[in-house]
Amino acid sequence: MAVPPPADAAQGQTPDFQKARAHREHYLARMAEMKFRKAQGELVEISSVQKAVYETARSLNQSLMSLSPQLAPQLAALSDPWEVERQLTAALRQRLNEAAQVSGDDFGLCLG
């Protein structure tokens, strides 16, 4: 006499081999697609992206925060508010433009 397949306690049903196999094949195909897309450069590890974003933001933060001590003596000597604004805007624009010059290749190096 054949032994019936064991009951699936979680579902209260007997396991269906075809469903289990289809489920397995579906996820194997998804994994193969992800490996292919990663090889094509369409997917990257999220931890690499997070690290690159953190490093970029940290670098920009340091660059902007270093403006105060550099500009303070020049701006303190000015009495015209428009000239203060012009110099401050020019310095900020220069730093932000420098940050924007980070090329895709440079960012790609951060991604490893």
C-alpha cells in the first residue's frame, strides 16, 4: 500500500509537486534574470549605491561647510549687502558646480 504524501501543516493540504516545482522554476528564472541584468550593468547592489550616495553627500557637506571660514574675513569687510550677497552666491555656485562635475565614471568608481 502506497504511503500518501505528508500533509502540509501550514496550509492543511497535501503538497502539490507541480505547484512547488512551478514556484521553484519561477524564482530560478527571476534569479537568472537578475544575474543577467547585473552583468549588463542595469542592477547594482543597494549597499554600494548607499555608500556612494553617503560619500557624495559627505563630500558636498564638507565643501560647503568650509566656505564660512574662508569667506568670513572677506564678507566682514564689506558694508554693501548686495556685494555680500553677490560674493556669497558666487562662492556657493562655484562649489555646487564643482560637485556637479562628478562624472558617471567617478560615481561608478564609488559603486565598485
